[in-house]
Amino acid sequence: MAYTYLSHLYCPRCENRYSANELYNLCSCGSPLLVAYHLEKAKKEWHYEQLHKRLPSLWRYHEMLPVTDPENVISFGEGMTPLIDMRAIGDHYDISYLQMKDEGLVPTGSFKARGAAVGVSKAKELGVEAIAMPTNGNAGAAWSLYASRAGIDAHIVMPKSAPPITHKECQIGGARVYIVDGLISDAGRMVAKAAHKYGWFDASTLKEPYRIEGKKTMGYEIAEQLNWQLPDAIVYPTGGGVGLIGIYKSLQELRGLGWIEEDQAFPRLVAVQAENCAPIVKAYDEGNKESEFWPDSETVAFGINVPKALGDFLVLEAIEQTNGCAVAISDDEILKEQERVADLEGAFICPEGAATLSAVQQLREEKWLARDDHVICLNTGLGLKYPETVETPHTVLAPDYEI
Amino acid sequence: MAYTYLSHLYCPRCENRYSANELYNLCSCGSPLLVAYHLEKAKKEWHYEQLHKRLPSLWRYHEMLPVTDPENVISFGEGMTPLIDMRAIGDHYDISYLQMKDEGLVPTGSFKARGAAVGVSKAKELGVEAIAMPTNGNAGAAWSLYASRAGIDAHIVMPKSAPPITHKECQIGGARVYIVDGLISDAGRMVAKAAHKYGWFDASTLKEPYRIEGKKTMGYEIAEQLNWQLPDAIVYPTGGGVGLIGIYKSLQELRGLGWIEEDQAFPRLVAVQAENCAPIVKAYDEGNKESEFWPDSETVAFGINVPKALGDFLVLEAIEQTNGCAVAISDDEILKEQERVADLEGAFICPEGAATLSAVQQLREEKWLARDDHVICLNTGLGLKYPETVETPHTVLAPDYEI
């Protein structure tokens, strides 16, 4: 049996095909490229019963991942994150079966590790010696550390407003870090130029085809954790949208593999954005197939501060095809929700994750979600990475103080 | 089949027995209490083949955990952390098979979550409504968040020098946090008094018998991950020593269950401390059965700044019984090692974890470890929780800067 059923790359917009054995960024038409597998063959040869004895990492699905030689796998044991019951919040919002998939429990403390694991492994396989990327923080941290493990040089450009803690992760990973007095879009321009000038591989979001393969494993895991049943809705914080595109891709593959029933409805996919950076929500509301650049975007949920995503049309398609929707949440509500989740459930989640739980409340109030829907929210990272969201009092007691 | 084979509590010093259905702190002789199980019965009824289909969390070993009703289990999916190959560092130190068990990948980002998960679950089962504990940071953070999930009040006393990020975790978990201008010993005194005054359960390290049960699961997992073979040495950062005591206890239980062969040698257990807080190392060097209070202790590895551990005699016994040893590492070397691990392996680990890898280098140089020993180091937490250990440059580039 093959280690992977990898077939080729294809353009979801113009249907051009490319070899998966050579290095590509975008399609010549400007669209991101996606990875295709020999699904029919895999369906005959590979069954989920074979997963039981495998390690609880995303590499358990290596047949549907793009790495051809296991020697190229760069891993810190990422994946198979827990699905946690959220009974107290569920009761609070009148949802009988609410769960949170906790992506805080991966290396570097954010779901970006999934994309980095697969993206860096494939870059190594294709002979990449140096990568460059712009980042709002977490992706840069993840790619720096995985690149370090792979022996690949990393050049990371981040806005000065990116969380200091992610800067430190890049730094200790040995990346060359450039801090720019500007936005992620300025960082992106610097990267594109430098990549061209020095021959570095531009690993910007969706400019390389493989990180999405890492992120789609969230979908495989949810299905496996639910014993190949699917929830009614999956609620996802959406910046670049790679996670949502990936989960939608995983559902299509799972159907192709016959691991979920042909007539099993896909979960409705919900994209959650911040009120002050909601291009996907706007496009969804207006019935458009692409989003427009969102000027002067700003939000405490730094990871979803993406004014215009390269894969916006894929996100909107995933929402449409699953009868999903898109919702915007205010920063105020996000921070309140973060506290509520810690208070009621004991989980210290990131603002992006908190936004999804707020969205659940809103969608339940609007009756878009029913009481007995099985809803899964994605917490995409550790609250720990955003220590400034929690205020602590400063009273210091004398050592002989009596409580 | 029973959910647990829990039998009773016993004192490892005076052999007194106590019921496991009532709340106890220490033995009347002042020693910590340990948990006993019906091993003979479990050996007949429970086999590791039954583990395959269970979730990858520490609760997969619930037969050897103290909770009797699964409804009382408070879990965020903690446990079954990855064993990561450290080939580059191994090559560097001339060890052919070096692995790191990464306890950064648990809720709250430190191995303290294991103790909190089991300790809080059992506290809930025994009807505890409020706990109090002194902490250097990570334990308080873990217990606060698990207590919040259990609906138990938490009173946490920490020295003002504890990492601010752990203070924030306690805070958002809804604990009442008291910051004291003193040491962990001052915090401990405040807790003991207040617990007595208000009827709170004193959950100080080893003053409650159950956190050790959570931590012993590291030993179960290592054995399962190695397919019930054992490594030659396990290297552990040692403050209170609960992890090491727990791993030793797990080895004895695994032998009792017949899951490891009767004649299979236990791994040599190595306790690693910081040079400026090395009471166990001193006792080991001098051949003593207990340690002495270490005055003016100070180390960057905050989690192992414990001048006198209540369970020191159990740590020293575990070392002696396994032909292990105890090693002290300087703060300078710890910080250099932390950088080296990120540089060579891409892992951003905590200073305590870095100390164990330094210890491997030292023990290999001294030929205490052989080239072909299979050595497992424990990284007890995320490097992320110690952002101040990484310095970052502050040059900010203009948005039109050309790299």
C-alpha cells in the first residue's frame, strides 16, 4: 500500500493541472492551487479500521497528505486535539450538544502548526532551502520552528503590532525576523520582492498549496472522533480562511473515500470574523462570490485580522455549498466571551476561539441554530499567547498577612 | 469490569492505612499518603489490548486512577503527549536514541495539568467546595482552571516573583489570587492557616494524595508508547518531585499488572535540579535519605525552585531503587540549552525541560550514560510560558524597506 495517494495539483478556478513533484506557488491565473489524490484507488485499499493502531497525530492520515517519503515528515506530534464538551456554555446558550475542538494543544500553541508541519515537510521534500513569509504572528512562529527542525532557513516579516510572544518564538527558532512599521499587506509586499530577489520560497498563506492539507486534518479528526458521523454545524474563526477551506475539502475527500455515507449531510460551515475586519461576512451578506479589501481593519483577535484573503472565493463557496453562513462579532463581545468560557468551562482560549462561541449565541438567538443541533466550535489557539487580554490586580501582601 | 480498582490510602513511611472515600491530607506521622489499588484483581481482568480504542488522554488508564464515578471526571483531554525523537541533539551529545516527552502539549501548557485533572476530579468526588494552595505559578494556573470547570472555588497564593502569565491564568479561571511579597514557603504558611480557618481543602503539593496519580500516567504513557518496553533512563526536572515519584509508582504498578515483564529492568531515574536550588542532589551526593532546606534558592527554572520537598525521601528512594542519580545544572547552561534545542530541533521548551537535556550531556561525558542507551527527557512545559527567556531585537523597518 502506498504511503500517499497524492496525484497532482489543480486550480479550482481555471482547472489547470500541475505536477506535485515540482515547486509551485499560485496558478498562472492567480488562484491558489489545491492538491488532488487518487481517491478511487484509496477507497479500494484504505479503510479507517487501519487507523486504530496509529499514533494520535495528523500523520495518521498520511495516505491523504502530500508527502511521498516518510523520511521527510517533520513532526512534533501535532494533531488529534481533544473535542471538549461545553455543557455549561451550551446550557447558557440553549444548545444541547456543544463541543469545542481545542487547537491550543498543538506545538507552538496554535492551529498554524498543522499547516506548518505539512507545508514544511513538503518544502523539504521538494528541496527548498529557504522560505519567506509575512505573518500576524502565529503562522510565522509555527513555520519558524518547523523550518528549524527541517534545517530550512526562514525569513519572517511581521507588523510591529504582532504579539511579542510570537516574535520570540520566531527568534528562538533561529528565523531571521523583520519587524515592519506597517500592516500585513506591507509585510506581504516585502516578502514577495525578497523571495524573487534571493530565490526564497514564498510561503505566504495560500501562495503555497500544502498548508491547507495540514489544516484539513481537523475535519478528518472531527469525523473520526465522532465515529464517522458528522455534527450539524462547525463554527470557525476566519481570517485567511485556510482552516475552513481545508475542513470543506476533508468532507469531500471523506465522502470520496466512502468513510462517511453518501447521503450524510455535510455540517453547515460558519465563518466567524471580527466586526472591524469582516470582508467575508460582507460578501456573504451581499451574495458576492469574492470579498473586497477591508480598509483600516483592527481587532483584538489578531489572527483574523486579514482584510482580503486570497482564498475568499473558496471560503464563500464552502459556506454556500454547506448552507452555512458568516457572522461578525465585536471585540467587546469577544473579550467578554473569553472570560465567560474561562469562568463557566475553565478553558483559557484565544480571542479568535471566543468569537466562535459568541457566534453560537447569536445564531441560536436568531434560531439559525436549533436547540438540538450538534455544534462544534474551533478554538484555534492558547489564550496564553494573548496574556494582555487578562488584567491582573497588583496588590502585594506582606509575608505575614493573614487571609 | 470496574471503572477503577481503587483500594485505599497508605503511608509509605509508617504504613498506616486510610479510606479512599474520605478526605485526607497527610498521614498522622506527617508523611504524604499514596494510593493503593487492587492490583491482583486488575491483573486478571484488565489487559492493555483494551486500551486501543480509548481516547488519547490520561483517563485511558482509569482503572488505575482514583475516581470511582466517571461523572466526576474533569477533563480537557489532557495526556498522551508525544514522544519526539531528538536526533540532532542526540548526535551532538553522542547518544544514539534520545527522545523527549513533550508535556507542553497539555491544557495550561505544563505537566501540572495532569495532577490538577486527577486531583480536582477526586476533590469533586469527595465533595470539596473550595481548595487553597501555594504555587510558583504553573500548578496554581492548572488547579484554578480545572477547579473552575468543576465548580470548585480556588484560593491561590503565589510569590510576587511568579511568572505573570500564570497569574493571568489563575485570574481568568476565576480563582481568588493572593500575591505575596515572599517565598513559596511564606505562601504555604498562609495557605495552611487560611485552610484551617475557613475549611478550605489544602491542595499543596503532596499534602493531597491524588495529584501524584495524575502525574504517574506519564510513566504509563511512556511504556505504552514504547509498546511495553522500557527505556534505559528517564531524566526528570525535580522540584517537588511528584513527577518522579509518580513515574516510579507507575513502574511498580505496571509490573504488578504484568504489562511489563517481571525481569525487565526499570529505567534509571535521574532527578535534575538547578545549581542554586539542589537539595535532592546534595542529599543524593551525601548518601542521605532526606534533603535539607536549601536557603536563598534562586533559578530561572522557576518550576524547580523548591528548597525542601515534602516527598524528598520518596524521590531519593526512587533514585536509589532504580540505580539512578541526581544532577545539578547552572542557570547559564539551562538558558544555553534552551536555545540549542530550538536551534537544533526546532522545539521551544521550558527552562526546566532544557535542564534535563543539559543533564544528558553531562551524564554522557561522565560515561554514566552509554552511547546506545535509550534516554527519555521530560519537557515539563511550554517555552511560551517563559517569554522573558528570549531576547528580541527592536529594529523596526519602514514599510517600503527592501530586504
